[in-house]
Amino acid sequence: MRSLPTSRPWRIAFYLVALAALFLAPVYLQSSYSVRILVLVCLFGAASTGWNLIGGYANQISLGHTVFFGIGAYATVIFQGTLGLSPWLAIPTGIVLAVIVALLIGWPTFQLSGHYFALATLALLPVFHIIATYWEDLTGGSVGISVPILPSGLDTLQFDTPTPFFYIAAVLLVLVMILARWVRQSVLGLQLDAIRLNPQASTLAGVNQFRAKMKALVMSAAVVAVAGSLYGAFLQFMDPDTAFSWNTTLNLVLFAMVGGVRFWWGPALGALILIPFGEFASAQLTGNLAALGQLAYGVLLILLVLFQPRGIGGLFSIVWQKATGRKL
Amino acid sequence: MDILNHVAQSVANGLLIGSVYALISVGLTLIFGVMNIVNFAHGEFLMVGMFGAYFASTAFGLDPLWIAPLIGIAGFLLGALVERTIIEPIIKAPQSAQIIATVGLGIILANGAAAIFGNNFLSVKTPYQGETFSLFGLHFAATFVYAAAYAVVMAVLLALFLNKTRFGKAMRATAQNRGAAQLLGIDPKRMYMVAFGLGVALVTLAGSVILPYTLVYPFIGQQYVLIMFTVVVLGGLGSIRGAIIAGLVVGVIQSLSTLLLPSELQNLPVFIVFFIALVLISGGVLSRVRNASVKLKRS
């Protein structure tokens, strides 16, 4: 049995404080620029938490989760921009499409051990970029699709200030984190843990690896698709480079790695640290130097793998254990 | 007759480009075969080779085809250095750590190139760029023929190295059974360093060789990733002979698809082949075919 809290009331108090800090953020962050960044933290934090369900919990590294993100994003802008339908209808559509792609990619690769899943997911990315670029009737080609300006409100997901959108994104993040925590403590979470630690032994212990991985992948794809749908609504624009960018995949992996892949709150913590930092860096570095920010990401990934594979969460849990004598 | 000619021309083009695909992928499969690591930075090493050749060509007026062996040697040193610093510590780590480390390496290489050369499409000029050869009524661009010739030479050299030299045999022994090889006095760490160096050498050399017919920019590795992985998976992860055959097959499929599809979509059939290969492998079809052919040989 893992993670007994030092005491339950303390933990609930901590969650309440964290929730209050999140939802009151627009009050104490007065500039709308900061709120916009927080929207990105929530959306990418949620997406990274989704990636972590399969990538972190089961150690099945997906390098193609951008595809689910892009499917969700395109669903919104196509529904709103081309069809004139509600973005709320786009979200389930995006989920269904993403889950279909997830099943198609998981079905052959999860029957194989080894590197096939990572290889296949990476190969998925250029294919969707090609489809989005050349299926012009649907996606507007490389020009992309813009959503026209509609009356602001919850039904159009367009607002005069970024603050209402922030609340929607924050609710998504909280829901996704609840899901991630629930999975971590469910039977599925234990199965994924077993697969991560020792695949052969997990099979001997009666874990159906294929089914467990498929369940995690489907949930993961659905979560990332919803985050993508809201991202599309937030930007009110989508083109192939934005939807199916290698950088998105990279960010999802990196946030989870930095925060700690073994913790349900790890990816969100990573996003909270790295997105503001990235925004700051890209404002400072222009021209050829812009690449240096990305280069730092690469260096960070390698350093994490070599020296701190458990991320900040790992450091935190060591400190916690020393202070309280209990495991986090 | 006209259609037949088109198809023949297209198959011939596919074989030329396919031999280059074999050359860029064979290092990836060699590294996997010996070290059991998928090098996700392989496309970026191709880009490094292209930029190396581009730099030599613009700064010193050297032809990429002549400079290619030197680029390959430099690539070997780079690969050996990378293996010692980044790959060696994680050789026994979980697969996920290896994926993240090589992905991180690729990011560093691509963005390092972007910081130095800028995010532009660059190309070199060579005197033979417009030339074509004609044979049996078919026409071949000189740049592709030279690149394919390089690929054939390198395949022969690699086969000689692995089959005829003591070092090559030791490397194959390590690939087959690390523990047994170690018992016979083979140092696996040395084999890993050389295998990784050799894999990078092959792909950087390939980068130099293909430069006369293509453009280079820092993120071009991404474009080749799909093809490399398709070739390596289709050929059977770790099989060098498989990768060479699969490279030719992928080249021909891609080339034939341009008869029906716009050339921008030529990677779509490649992906379909990749996906079918995955389904076949997961269903055990390929291994059954392989076993059947082994039985045929025995009888």
C-alpha cells in the first residue's frame, strides 16, 4: 500500500489551498498576458497529464500525442469556423476520432514488446501533418482555418477577456488530475505500475498487458483530445504546423519528465514551471538565438534522464521522506 | 508501351532512391542490432552530415561527393563521443530513458544547427547537377546515380567488415549474445562505441552524398524519420540485410505512388506500408514467412 498521508485533514487542507490559489489566480495576476499564459499552463498541463497515463504510468513512451491534440483542435475550428456548429459538439467528436486513432495504433503495437509503440507513434506525426496540409476541403490546407468572431459567451467559447476561458481550462485541469489520481490508485494503476517495473513478472502475476495498455492509451488520447479542442477554441485558429507540431509532443513529454512521471501531479507541476519560463525565454531570444531555448530543452531532457529520472517530484519525495519519515 | 515505359522509369528511379534509403537506415538498424537501442536522433545525424558537407562545399569549394568519406570519419568520431557521454550511462536503463535521451540529443543537434546556420533552406551547386544518363531508353539524373553508387559501395564495405574482419565478427557476436561474447574476451563497451560510431558514420556520409540533389535545413531530419523507421521495421529491427532490401522496396513503392498521387503525398503510401508491416509483425506473419524460407533452404 503506497502513499498513506501523514494525516488526512492536512492533505485536504493542502488541496483546498492549491485549488484556491489556482482559481483566484486571475485576481492576483492582474495582466491579461499572465492569465493567457496560465490558460496555456492549464491546457498543456492537462494534456501532459493525459500523456503521462500511458507514457509515465506504464512507461510506454508515445512520441505522437500531438496527433490527438491536433485532432481535437481541428475538430473545434472546423465545427466553429466551417460548419458553424457549437464547439461543445466538437469536443466529443474529437474524443471519438482520437480514440479511433489510438485503437488503430495500439492494437498492432501493444501485441509486440519493445520499441514498436514509440516508433509507430512518432511515424504518426508526419502523416497527420500531410493529411492536414493536403485535405484542403476539410482543413483549409496549409493556410489553416480561422474561427470568425462570434458573440461572446459560454456557448461560443469566445470571451472579451482571457479570464473566463481560464476558468474553463482550470476546470479541465482539475478534472484531468482527479482522473489521473484515480487511475493511479485503481487496479489499472497497479497493473500499469507492474508493467513499468517488470513486464514479464506482471504477465506472470496475471496482468493482461495488452488490455491494460489499451485502456490507458484510450484514456490518454481522449484527455489530450479535449485539451486540444479547448486549445483550438482558445486560439480561434488552426493550421497544420500548429496542430501537428513536434514541439507539442516534446512539451508533453518534458513537462511530465520535469514534474515527475510517477506522480499524478507531476506533469501539471512541470507545465507550471516550464511554460512561463519558456514564454520568458522566447520573449528574450529572437532570430537565430530562438533555437537556443529549444536547445536548452534538449539538454534538460538528457540531464534529467542521466541524473534525476524521477523529476522534481522525485526530489520532493526524498525531502518529504526525510522530514516525515513516510513515503509520499 | 508508353505506360510500360513510365512504370519502368519509375521502378528504376525507385531503386536508385531506395538504395539511398537503405544507406541512411542501415546505421540505425546496426545500432539497434548491437546495442538494442533505437537512435531517435538518427535523422538529425543525417542533417549534421548534410550541413558538414554544405560547409565544406561553400567554404572550401569541395564537392560533397568527394568530401563524403571525410564527413563519415568525422561522423564516426562524433558518434563515438556521443556514445561515451550520453548512451553508455543509459545502456541498461529502461527503454523510456533511452528514448528520451536520444530524442533530447536530436533536439540539441537540430536546434544547434538552427542557431548556427539559421532556419533557412540551403543547397550546393555541383557541375553534374543537370546531367542525366540514358540507358535502354530510361533516363537517370547523375546526382541520384552517384548517390546510389555510394550506397552500393558502402553496403559491400559494411558486409566485408562484418563478415571478414575479426572486429566485425566480434560485433556480430555481441549482437547475438552479449554475455557469451563477453566470456570470449570481447569488450562489449568497445563494441557499443564502435557500433554507434559506425551507425552515425554511415548516416552522416549519406547526408553528404544526398546533398547534391536536395535542400538542407536544420529540421530536415524529421522528414526522413518516417522513411528510416519504415525501412528498419519492415526489414526486421536489427537486420542489416533486411534493411537493405526494405530500403529498395520503400523506394520503389514511393516512386510508383507518384504515378497515381501528387508527389507531396508520396510519404502516405510509405506510412501505409509501415502500418501494414506492424500489423503483419504483430500477427507473426513475417516471422512465419522467415521460418518457412529457412525450412526451404534446409530441404
